[in-house]
Amino acid sequence: MEIIKLTSNLTYYRQQAATLLIEAFPYAYKDCAELEITKCLSTNRIMLGAVENDILMGLVGAIPQYGITAWELHPLAVSKKWQGQGIGTKLCTALENELKNCGCCTIYLGSDDEFDKTTLANTNLFDDLYSKIKNIRNLERHPYEFYQKIGYQIVGVIPDANGLGKPDIWLAKSLVR
């Protein structure tokens, strides 16, 4: 497997990238995956892909924010048949190395809980929020634990961001400390 930089010139992988987004986030991208990939491949963003035998197994991207000192990780998608083999970790590590070279101090992301996969869903997060974050439990393979395993920390939550009882969990990692 090789990690490559995906650019708008690499049209061969564009459809595979859109298919990956639909597989990973069908509720968000089933009608607009190609448009989202076009945005991800714009010149101010970074997008990397995990490739083997011309098959795009996974991808990760980042959007510059706060000038260049903080970047938002968006998106991360690994094909279901390749999950659990370290591809997501390798993609994130490669992205973090790219971002360090760009002057990034912090990488962050929002990880929605729209489908009751954590104990932060379907509760009033305006009541005792920090205790609820401290005692979060994963109920059904929510990706926040993956990010914690590779060094990210929960830095906040946006209650009801995706509707009542559907928070957005914010995670971040320092690339300089």
C-alpha cells in the first residue's frame, strides 16, 4: 500500500473517492459525493489516498483554518473491506506530517453522533456537560475512539448540532507539543 497526494489532475481516482464517501457517509453524500471530492481537491486543501494496485482503499483530507495554524480534518473514509488494517492510522499520520510542513499547530475535527452511537446522544448536554464528556462511552463503533487511539482528545461538544439529541463531538491533536 502506498499513500499518495490526490490532486485534481489525478482524475483516475476521482470516482473511487466519491464512491468511498458514499460508502462511509451515505446519509450525507449520496447525492453530492462528486461535488464534495471536487471541493476536497481544491488547491488550498490537502487530500491523501491509500492506494494498492490502482484501488483507492481510503482517503483523508484537510481544510486550512485560522490562517494555517489549525486545519480541519475532513474527510476520513476507509472502505469497509479494508477497515481494521491500520489504513486510517497511516492516512492520518501522513496527513499530520504534511500539515506540520505547512506550519500547522493543531488539527481538529467534528465527529457527529447522529445515530445514538455514544452516551452523549439523546441527553441534555447543557446539563453537566463536562461530566458527560469525561464519562463518554461508545455504544456502537463511533469513530471518536479511533481518533483517541491516535492521539486526539475531545475538546468540546456542540449540543444538538444535528438536531435534538444529536451532538457534534469535537476532537483535536497538537502537532507541535
